[in-house]
Amino acid sequence: MAGSVSNGRPSITSEQAQRIIAKNNPDIKQSRVAMMTEVVNRGYSYTPSLKTYLLDLAAPDSDNTASPPSSCFLTISTPDAGSGNYHPNFLPIVYQILSRIRTQTGIPIPESVLDITLTDIPYHYLLSPVTLIGSKDIIPLSRARKEGLINLNDNLLIDLQLGKFLGQLHSGVQNDWYGLPNLAEPMDASYSWQETFTSFLEELLVRFETVGYDLPYEDIRRSLSRAIGFFLFDDVEVPSLVWFTGGEDDIYVALPIESRYLSIKTPTIAAILPSVSHALWGDPLLESFFLPPAPSAALQEGYNGGGGGPLIVFPRQETKRAWYTLFLALVTLTNHGLTPREDDEHPESAEKRIWCRETILKCVEILKDGPCY
């Protein structure tokens, strides 16, 4: 059983993907992996220990009959998610999160197959159901918007739908305690969001200090002490499931198409990647979809309609959002690497690294005198 890991990133061959498809979908006609494409996601949700492939499926070469284009997503992950109080969720937790979203909201999350036996490949994997749409007919929302493939009206409709999904997520999937999801309630469960968030933040700061990364740590901790003194984070009443790092890179849309197998009139959300490696029980305002200047008016409207509560009512909540932005930048920088990796560097990682540092320093200045009352 072969597999490879490059700089901590898992990887498999098309032959291994074929065995997984054959094992889990023995009765489907489109049983051959015709193409395997790595999903390149360098956004906030990028996680080095996890990789997702988009598999295009076709009928066996021996079958000469026409068959519709089909595809599915295959996510693989190293068995060990990490150490410390703050770390990515490992794949069984991801599966549990997706199951709760599917059963407690109207968000279209299909039931996937989880395999943690390590018998097919030396990784845990999550296989989505096969859908009758090919990879060429779907595209990340971020790319579709960047390339101007969606008009203004359809963009508004997509934002409304995304807002509705987030509202359902935050109001429909809730918990008794704060922190990282777990298969069972931890012995030291936290019932204070302020304690949970500040402990996560402090752990990341210590990690950065330990490796000598240059940041204004004294300024950050001085502002944090002031925020804690004013109980800035203790206005969260119920722990909600927060996607946190989810973004437009994780949303796939189907563009208009007319064929003998498929008819799509307007751009629509076709798939949501299982990129909940950093999801946690916490404050809904933490979502990266609410990163200023977001949310848009349409997303906010959809959020309210989906059951979401008020996000920013008082100036102190703008300060709290600045803390969440700083935390997002720290997490993103951790995942993309504090310094470039010569043998595995990607232009978008370099850009994201620059964004992280600039964002951290900008937030530090905002937080020096941001209102906490």
C-alpha cells in the first residue's frame, strides 16, 4: 500500500483512487476514474495535512454506450491532526460535523463515506456521493467572481443563499460547550467563550514567539488584557458551530449549461467542500465570511432569514471582530508557513503570507484604542 507525503501533505495515485471508487461504488456504471484533479485551495481553509481531489468518472473502456458525465470529491488526511489545545479537526471529527449539519439544517451536505481503516491507502479518507456533473461544469465561486462569469443579479442570489446557509448553521447547530469539536464532551469542557478564544489566541502567539517570528507581542497582549478586563468576548450566549475559515474557495458553483444530460439555467451552488478542519463551537461573528467589509447586504439579508442573529450592533463588537481578524491571520499564516518552503511553494501561499502579516499589524493598531465597552 503506497502513498506519499510531501512537506506533511498527503498524496495518492490515480490507481489508489480507482480502488477506492471500485470498493465504495461497486454498482454504478461510471466506475472508471477518467481524470483526477487536485483541488488547489490556497484560501483561509488551506490545511497542510489534508488534500481534496475532484474525480471525473466514466464508464469502463469496454462499455461503448454513452453515459453522462459524473464526478465526486475524495478528501484524504493524515491520521494525526496535530497537538496542542488548538489544532485542525481530524477527519472523523469532520465527518461528525458534516453529519450534524446535514441532519440539523437545510444545507445540502450529502452523506459521504468515511474510511479510517488505512487498508486502502495510508490515510483517512472521505468520499462524497457521485453526482451527474463533470468537473468542467463546476468552478470555485472565488474564481467565477474573479473572472466575471456571474452577473450582478446572480451574485446577489448566491450571497442570499450563502447567508441563509450560515444563518441555519449558527442557529441550527449548537452545543453546550465552547472549543474544538470532539467525538465526546471533553473532561475539561469550557463554558466561557472568552476563556476559550483567548487561550487559543495565546497558544498561537506562543508558537510564533518560540520560532522567533517578529510581531509586536507586547502590544497584542496589552490590548488583550484590556479586552479581557472589559469581558469583550463574553457576550456570546450559546456555542454555535462556526465554519471559521470557510470561504468562496470552498464553494463550487455550476455555470449555465444545456446538454442531453444536464440543464442549468443560472449559476447555482453545486458543491460545498468538506473544509471544516478549523470549525469550532464559538461566536458566529468569527466567520471569515464576516471579514470586513463583508458581509454584503444580500448575505446579511439571507443570514437574518436563515435564523442568524445580529452581528455588529455596538462599537465594541467591531473591536471584537478585529480580534477575530487577527486570529484568522495567525491561523492562516500557521497553515501556509511562516517562511517560504523552497520545494513546495505556491504563488498564492506567498501572497497569503503577505496578507497575513499586513493584516496582523493593521489589527494591532486598531486594537490599541478600540472600544471595549
